[in-house]
Amino acid sequence: MTDRRSTTPTEGWRVMTSDRGRLWATRERPFLAAAEDAGAARTVDGDDLPELCRVIAEQESLAALASAP
């Protein structure tokens, strides 16, 4: 995998490209336990950058909802 830290689509996520060209992103900080319990994933993948950004946004939204009072 190639680290594409300079092209991170969302701050706090590290983007990598697999040997087969698939994009992966890993959140640099863990989600809170409530977010993980709600299903927020710290590592996600996508076919292209727009899809990867959409998946990251979904995870962040899920985490925000799980952490809301």
C-alpha cells in the first residue's frame, strides 16, 4: 500500500492506495466507545476518492449521532 497522507480528503484520516488501486482510509484517532458500539468503522475503503469521502462522511456522521446527548 502507498500512503497518500498529503491527499487526505478529510482531516484526521490517512488515505492509502492498495497494490490493486483500491483506496483505503484509517482514522488517526479512535472513535469513542459509543460510536464504535453504534457501528462506526475506523478503517474504510472505496473504489475512488469521491466514494471514499462519502464513506468517511458516513462514519463521522454515525459517530456524531452516537455521541449526541
